[in-house]
Amino acid sequence: MDRSDPGSPPLSSMRHDRMASNSPPPHREAHLSKRDKRRTMLAERLEQMTAQFSSQRDSHYREQLQALQIDMNLIMEADCFTDVPVVSDPNGIDDLVRTSMAKMKNVGPNAPPGAGRLYAKWAKGINDNIETRDAALVTHKVLNPNFAPRLG
């Protein structure tokens, strides 16, 4: 075989062919430690979760926005300047969420996850403050029975 022949393979490729092994490459997973297997499994799970979030990103953020809008509406509509505590029990909040959703446009039939959560925290804070105020007024009235506040 003439090396100057343009149809013959170059010398370097022939050497590579002789040095290459015909056996398959070693199976890597068989040699992974438990830590490496766990790391690989976690990386695959993270990749799967990231892909799932990316495919549903718009609907996820839309649901969060709707839940926030519902909470803001509930807080704006609440009357916290009366002697009556604001609604803070879970069933009452669910009713308020449904009522608020009925008033809103472009909201699905089911409440978005987390709707009412911020309102519940806010209502608890308002009710705690009302209770503190009432306790202070009673204490003041007991300690000063002749005190009459001046109005106006």
C-alpha cells in the first residue's frame, strides 16, 4: 500500500485504529459511591423540578398575583375601626375569599393557593391590638373609676 496514494488513510489514523480498544468503556454507575449516586439523583430531581417550573412559570406567577390581589382587597374592605373584631377564623376567611373572587374579573372558579393567608396574619394582628386596647381601657377604668374621657 502506497502512502502517497490519496485514497489511502493517513498514517496517524492507522495508529489510532491499532491503539483503540474494541471493548466497551467501563460502566460508570457501577463504580459510583453512595454519595455520588445520591448527588446524581438529587441533580436529576432538581433538573426535573426546574423544567416543570419553567413550563408552568406563567400560571404559577398568575396564581400568586391573584392570591395577593384577593388579600389586598380583603384588607381594604375590612373595617378595623369598630369595636367588633375582624373575621379571623379559617372558615370565615374562606367565605370572604369566595365573596372577593366573585367581585373580581378573570379569576377562575377555585381560589388560588395561598389566598387569604396574608389577610389572616393581618386580621390576627388587628384583633390582638383591639384586645390589648380593650385590656388597657379596662385596667385604666378599674384604677381610675371617676375618670371620664372628654370628647371633642
